[in-house]
Amino acid sequence: MLDVVRVLFYYRGIENLGVGYLMSMLKHHGHTVDLIFDPGLDDNLFLKAPHLAWLNRHEALLERAVAFKPDLIAMGCLTNLYPFVSKMAEKLKEKIGVPILVGGHHAQALPGYILDNPHIDMACIGEGEIALLELVTRLERGADITTIPTLWVKQNGVIYRNDMGPLENDLDRFPFPEKQLWWEYGCFKDNLEIFTGRGCPFKCTFCNIHYQREIFGGKGDFLRKRSIANVMAEFQQNLARYDPKFVSVHDDNFTTDPHWVEAFCEVYRKEVGLPWYCFGYPTTIKPKLVKAMKAANCATIFMGVDSGDPEIRRHLMERPMTDELIYRSAQLVKDAGIGLQVSCIYGNPGETPEQMFKTLRMVDGIKPTQCSAYIFYPFPKTKLHDAAVQMGYLDEEGQEKVRRGISGYHHESILKHPHKNLAETLAKITPVYARSPEVLKPLLRWIIARRMKRLALLLYVVLIPLTFPFLGVEGIKVTLRMAWRALWTRGPKRHAPAPAYPTADAA
């Protein structure tokens, strides 16, 4: 039995609110947590820069891990983080030898594959707050851990595949996510990130949301919103501790419930008032809604266009909306005086050059404030992953790359796609094209026609401050801040534990 369980968390690249919720859940119940954070300056899922690998200071992180003396290690893992999680799990197992739990989208999609890794002992297949607390409680008591819902547990070569546990319908019951540990690593300064809800009602085939809704079926409400009072309490706590200049709302789709959003905007305008950013789905963008958001100082709405070809949207992506609706929603945002960031995906299975050029023309016609463009990546267990296999674009070698988390939607395509060079060129040139004056667009079209993807990448990197006037500049500042912390410290100075965050139950 243990007097208190010490849990070490690992993450890489950027602040992760999901991991923050797990840390605060354990702190709230009296356990001790710490974080080793790898800034991933050599490969941050956006750009690869192998010559910067020395800045990651993995030995310093391992020293901090050993000094913390954890009883359990918990690692967050998106699909494209798995290569780094796997390497760090090996090092941590060698240095410390305690059980290692991996959660996140990759563990949720491929728990069996994760547990084939000899250094990983457990995989979390759903939302982790309740399952992790139960695991820590059983470790504290010296009880059996092989029957915990939502966890697959490997012991003595046997994998115990437990069913999905219930979802927490009342999100106000969760403590506010940990922020201080991220702050100490330089992960944020001016931009404060927050969730106001969980889940998404849509079923885009390239996204993990559609299969999440299936595996969570019957376990509770998939779509959930926090109370506005609870969200405001988190804002007030963080505004008192930090000095943010901007807020990013990271709900999968913030604009799903217009009545909640309108009520939120009224309170936010009075109590917070900082400029903010959120995600919106084209069919949910309405005049009354954007008017309320503008009055509450909404600075930017991120809206997925994804493809300029109606057939790809409807039949491949399951986004059945017309071109006219997309243009109308975009115009509503711009007419309200809110910045518009659109996104698109190139290199989808079966996509032709003409269909890709339709996407570029749609982005050009919308004239957004900024544009994000991606290479299609077949995330495991998604419908579009399976379609890529069935259509012959993803062979066994490609599927193994997905399982290993190789590449990503900002890097090279892993499909056997006849037009992958065009897709990769367009993915880098489109953000520049969207912000360029007309006089420069013939030159950009010349680069596209010649599939000059290296030149496109160079332009993309050099022009980030212009193509992404806030978030791009903020990203550069945060990257430099993380690099400075990594370079000049052997791990951040640890402060006394912050008081447990309040919940609705404690109020």
C-alpha cells in the first residue's frame, strides 16, 4: 500500500488540455503529479528540423523523472506522437521500471498494438479522468488493477481487455485543468487555451469523432457542455494567475448549440472581454450567432472547408453541404467583422488534380483572413483510413506506418497517390496564396504547376508571420520560449503545489 501515489506525466510538442485535466483530477484527490515535457523542437508535427534535436534535452527530462520517484507514468499519445512516446517509454522503463499507461487517440484506436510494445503496461481506450483516478486509488490500496473499466491492462503476458466505462455527463464535476506545469515549460504566455465542452455532432470520415461516438454508445452523453458559471470560474482563476492577451476555445465545434453560445457571449463580454478564437462548422454559422460572438470580442472563427469539390465532401468526407452554403457562412463571419480562418485537405484517396484545384479556387474565392492546409493522413480506425485501404491507396506497408505514427498531416503523404507531389505543394502554398496580392498569384501558380514543393515549403516557413498574423506569430514566440527554457535549465524549477482547483461539488 502507498500513502500517496506519485504520477509522472509525459507529453510532447504543445500544451495538451486533456493531460491537464488528468493531472488536476489526481491533484484534487490528494495525489502528487509532475510533468516531463519534450518541446519537440526537431519535429513538432508542423516542421522537421533534425539539427535542432539537441535542444530537446532528453537527459534533463530523465533526470527530473528519476528525481520525482513516480509510482506510475502516464503518457499522452496522439497518433503522430507515438514514435516519441515509444522511445521515451523505453528510456523511462529502463531508468525507473514502474508501470506505464498510454492514453490519447492512438491508444484509443489501437490499444492492442500499443500493448504489443514491451515497455507499455496499460492503454486507456476512452476519456481518462475516471479510469485514471480508479487506477491510482487501487494502486494506493494495493488492489487488483486488471478489472478497471476503460483500461486494457497487461500483466504477466496476459492482456485484460476491459469494457468502456461510463462518461461523466456533468463536466462541472471535473477540476479545472492544470496550467502551472505547462507554464513552467514555456508552453503558453499570451494565449490561454480552454475547453467549454466535449464531443461533436458531425461525422467527418477523416476525424476520430465518428468512431468515438460509436464506442461511447450507451455510456452517457457524447455531446456535453460545461455550465457558463463553471467556465467563467476557470477564466477568473487563470486571469488572476497569468496575464493572457488572447483566448483559444478548443472545443471540437464551439458553435453547435447557438443558445448556449449566445448566453456565453453575453457573460464573457462582461467578465473577460479578451479577444478569442474558436472552431465553427459551416452549417452552424448563423447571423444572430456571429453578431453575439462579435459583440463578445470574438477575433477569429476557424471553419473547415476541407474540399472545394462537392462530390468529395459529400461522398468521401460525409460533409454534405453545398458550395453556396460554405460561401454564405464565410461571408457571414467576414460581414460581422470577425476574422475567418479556413482549412482544407489535399491528397484524399481518389482525388484528382482538378478536384484539388477546385479547393484552391474556393479558398481564393472566400478570401479568408488566413488559411490552414493539410495533407490527408489516414488516422487509424477512421472511415477514410479504411476507404484508402479498400481503394488501394494504403497497402500493408502504409498501414504499418499509420500504426507506428509515421509522418503526419503537415508532412509528406504516406498514400500511394499518383498526385502526391501536387498535394504536398498545394498544402504549403495555399496558406501563402490565400494572403497574397493578385499580382503575386501567377508566380505561385507557376510554382504549383511545376510541383516545386521544396520552394513552397520555404515560402510557407518564411511567411508564417504574414500568413498567420496572430497564431503563427504566437506559435513562433512560444517555440522560442520553450527552446529558451529547455536550453538554459535542466528542467523547470519546481514550485510548491498549487491548491486544488475547485469544482461544482466543492463550491
